Amino acid sequence: MPFKESPLYSILNNKCPRCHEGNFFVTSNHYNLKKFGGLNDKCPVCNEDFRREPGYYYGATYVSYALTVSFGIGLYLLLCVVFSVEVVPFIITLSVLLFLLLPITYRFSRIIWIHMFVKYKAPNKH
């Protein structure tokens, strides 16, 4: 399978889970704070509906939790175990980094969540 057909390509590039071509979010800038969470209603390429039913993306909070815990454990192992940093500086560092990474975590959790339910379908080539 070519990389463009893999879910990882679509997740990292914020593309439609069905066709991997259309944009999932309104803007590609994670830190455009006015539009960072804005989803397109439908994929401009394959017309896949991104808006689903009300409350659909509540499940993305579980993905966000998993990403946050994984990041926290990795940072703990790096700072406290490898570099012998004390706990208080670790907690401060973790808090600041999680705050700064919030837009990225938010977007990744939503796009990972929809990838769990929508499978890739190669576009018809005429």
C-alpha cells in the first residue's frame, strides 16, 4: 500500500478519511485560534459527511486522553528517568507543553476518531 493510501498519511495531513484528498478542517493552520476547530461540513472531493450526528465527536475525548497520557508518560521517562529532573519542574514543563499542544491534540483526536469508523476507498480512475 502506498503511503498516500495509509490512514497515517490522512491523519498527519488532516485529509478526508474516505478519499485522503479533501481537507478535513477549514484551515490547515493548527494555531489559527479563530478557526482551528472548524470542520468542513463535507469533503470537497468525495462528499463524505464530516458533521455526523450531534455528539459524534464526544468520543474523541477518549482519543485525546490517550494522546495526553502517552505524551505525559513519554515526557516523564525522558526527563525524570533519563535526565533525573525533579518532579515539580517536570509537572510545570508538562503543563506548559500540554497547553501549547492543545490545538494539535484537539485536531488529532477528532481526525483519529473519524478514522476509526470511516475506511479508505480508492477513488475511481477513469
